[in-house]
Amino acid sequence: MKALIQRVSQAGVMVEGKTIAQIGPGLLVFLGVAQEDDRSSADYLAEKILGLRIFSDLNGKMNHSLIEIGGAILLVSQFTLLGDCRKGRRPSFTGAAEPKKAEDLYEYMAWRLGQSAPVSLGRFGANMAVNLVNDGPVTIILECPFTNVNV
């Protein structure tokens, strides 16, 4: 499992020209699910995401977590995070989980994160337009250490 996390002042998702999700200050999390991932992968990443100290304190130091600032999460599925570009010019997505498994783990991740913070969702499998104002910019990539992500 791989997550690309962006600290945002705001973010939203549109599908077919309609806004389906929006957040204010918090995290935009793009999530890719690999074939061998399971709930323990999601549990590991959820704890990391919720505990990341990437929000500024009064002195401008990255010292606070999402929970401490009362921020929200916009969770967007993105299998292309698992693209393997080592050969040729077209990414291979053979390491990505099948859609049903990926959707189940995406929904589990949303539930897991939602136990500690407000979560809004993109639409799994849809062509989405994601807009964001990256705060910082701060962008972090997290990978589950027991997932074999070939990137």
C-alpha cells in the first residue's frame, strides 16, 4: 500500500462536473492498494497518516499532527501510484490490487481514518478532477514496509 499525502489548506473532488467532496485545512491522501495488501497494511498506514507531525506550531515548526489541529482528510483512490516504470515508457500496473479488493481496502481505510478525523471521499474507479491548495508545499510519500511496491 502506498499513500501520497499533501498538506492542504483546501481540497476537493469533482466527478462529471459536480463537486462530490471538499475539505478545508488537512490532508489530501492519494491511496494505491497493492495485490498483497490487507487490513494490516491499512492499519499501519492509517496510524502513520494520523500521527504525522507535519502541521506548524506557533513557532512555524512542523510539530503537530492532523488530530492535534482538528484537520480533515480527503481520501482519493489512485492505483497509478503503483505504476512500475522501470521498463519501457508505459507504466505497468500489475502490482496493483484487483478492483474489488482495492475498493474494499479503500473503504476500510476510510473507516479506519474516520475513527479519528473527519474523512471525505473521492469516488472509487471514477475519472476525478482533484483540486487542492498545497500548504507549504508539504508532500510526503508513505509505503507499507511489508508491501512489495516495485517503484
